[in-house]
Amino acid sequence: MKFSFGQDKKKAEDKREVVRRGEFLVRVRESGTLRSFIEVDVRSNVEGEIVDILVDEGQKVEVDQALLRIDEKQILEQKKQAEANLNARKAELERAQLRITITEKQQESGLAQAHNSVLKAKATLDSFVATTQQRTTEAESLVATTNNSLDQDNIALKQAEIALGQAKLTLERAKSTVESANISYETAESEHERNKELYDKQLISKKALEDSQRQLIIAKTQYDTALKEVESQKETIKSQDENLNARQKAIESRQTTLELNQKNVETLKQSLKAQRKQYVAELEDAQTRLQQIQETIEEEKELTIHSRVSAQASLIQAESQLKSQEERHEWTTVKAPMAGTITRLIVEEGEIITSGRSSFSRGEAIMRIADLDQMIVRTQINQVEIGKIVEEQRAEITVDSYPGSVFPGRVSEISPSRDAARSSKSKFCNHF
């Protein structure tokens, strides 16, 4: 409706319009860019050479669909190394546990010796009190000799047990060496076979082939030597077992003799009560040494336990490394992170790509996947018109590739622009 002021009333009544109620529409027209609402640049988690591309540009893909494969040889080799490292850490943990067992036996031996020293002092005291000085001296000498011999036999027995344990530990190490040598032999054999193929194709020199053959011979020799070492150690363990049985029989005989001598000492304990205090002091000294040994046992156990904890930590680390290499092997097949259409394929078979997990860079994108079912239009609105735009406002979108078609949309976001004198930016979202 139009109003006029200061004019002739008659002229003002010449034009008339009918006033009606209805929606007042204001249209703002701007051009913008059409793009997908969700799009992802696909990057590889591992580096390597592309050996197979499984999709084409413009192809639709589903979530976790295989897109391309990367050469897995190097990663498989790293995985084997991680497995070997894990086996080594397991062997290290077993050795730590074996050291705990050996330490416990050594402690038992030392404790037994200390106990024997206490018993010896007590027996000496009792024999001295029970008999005359001469007979007491003779009896004490005999008991001491027998007890010392028994101590030596016990020490020899413990040493035989320790030697047997060490021989078993050496056997385990020899077995580990066999495994390591076998891996080296298989690796050298594989390398030689590969070099033979390369030499047949005239890709390497004859010297390189001969070098790999020489390495194969060396690895085979080391493997055979390791096997012989295992057999030799088994014989050593057998010999240690026989020695241990002989020591045990000698101790039984010595213990019988000691018991007889101690009974003889006890018959003499009534004769020399005057020197009782001296032997009491010896007994107390032996008990003090025994107490000192008992107090240090826990500390020695803690040291061996720390070694085992360290070995367990190394084992956990090795398991983690193996898991990481297994994940890297799975990553040699690049899969789609989302469903959509491949809008851009950047790489070709044979190209070397970098890892997107690098700490220095994200790595180059190898392709782009977009969800074309949801599209957005990004446009700039003149600062004069921006005040008319609000979020969730209805929008009509036309696309040059679909002339005559109008797509409904809505304003999903309004963001300010730093383009000083011209406009602010508005985002329209449309679901086709």
C-alpha cells in the first residue's frame, strides 16, 4: 500500500489498493559452493609400497571395505622379530624364576649351616659338662670333625644341587641359542633363496649370491653347534644327578656317625661344669650368626623378586610390541572409515606412501570419501542482508546441474567473516 502527503486529495484518491492479511516474505539471493556435508581424507596407518588398489574413483564403498593393500614383507619381518623378542623375554622370566629357586636353595643351605653351627655348639657344651677334660676334649674333637665333615658334605650337596640347577639353566640357554640359531638359519636360507631368484633374473651380482650362500653355511654351522651343545649339557645334567645321589648317601652315613658321637658327648656333660659359661657363650654366638642369616634372607629374596618383576615388565613390553606389529600388519590393508563415494583417488599402484601416524606429519592423503546423500551450500551474505538470516530458517537451493529443480534446505550455521567491508558468511544445509 502506498501513501502520499501534501498532494491534492482528489489526486491521492486516484490509486487505491486492497489491504490483505498474509505472510510477508523477504528473499535474499546469493551464490555459493556446493559440497558434501561429511567427507574424509583417507590416510594409511603404515608406510610402504602400494601393491593393489581395490576401488575406482566414483565407486561407492561401505564401512570397513578394503580399499588398497600395502606391501607387507617388511612389516612381517618386524613381526617375526617381535615374536623372537617375546620368546627371549619369556626365557628371561623363566631364568629369573630359576634364580629365585636357586637363591632359596642357597639360603636354605646357609640357614642349615647356621643351624648346624648352633647344634654343634650346644652338643659341645653338653659333652664338656658330661665328662672329664680329656674325654671331653677327645669327644669334642671327634664331634667337631664329624660335624665339620657333615657341614662339608652338606655344602658339597648344596653345591651339587646348585651345579645341577646351573646345568639346567645352561641347558635352557642352550635351547634358546638353538631357537635363535634356527631363526638365523631360516632367515639366511630365505635370503639365499631370494638372492638365487634375483641372480637368475640378473638383478644382483654373483658375489652377492656367494655372500648369501656363505652366510647360510655359517648359520647352519652355528645351528648344528648349538644342537651339540644341548646334547652335551644333557650329559652334564646326568652326571650331576649321579654326583648328587652319591653326596646324599655320604651325608646319611655322616649323620649316623654324628649322632653316635653326640650321644658320647652327652655322657660326659656332668664332668666339667666349671667351664660351662664358655660353651654357653659359644652357643650364643652361633645363635647370633643364625639370627643374622635369618634377617638377611628376606633382603636377598627381595633382590631376586625385583629381577623377576623386571623380567615380567620386559615380557609385558615385548607382548605390547608384538601386538603393535600385529596391528601394523592388519593396517597393510587400508579400509574405508565410512560409507560413501570415492570422490578423489590420489595414488597409483607402485607408489610409496608415508604413515598418517607419523609424529612429524600426518602423511599424504591417498583418497577422499564423501557422503553424497547429505550436501551443504556455503555462501557469503552481504552485511546489509545478514540481519535477515537466522538459524533453522527455510532456504531454497538451485543447482546448475539440475535446471528447474528447487531443493528445500535450512540454515544450519551462521559464522562471522573477516572480509571487512563486504559480507558475513552463512551456511545452508540441504538433504538431497
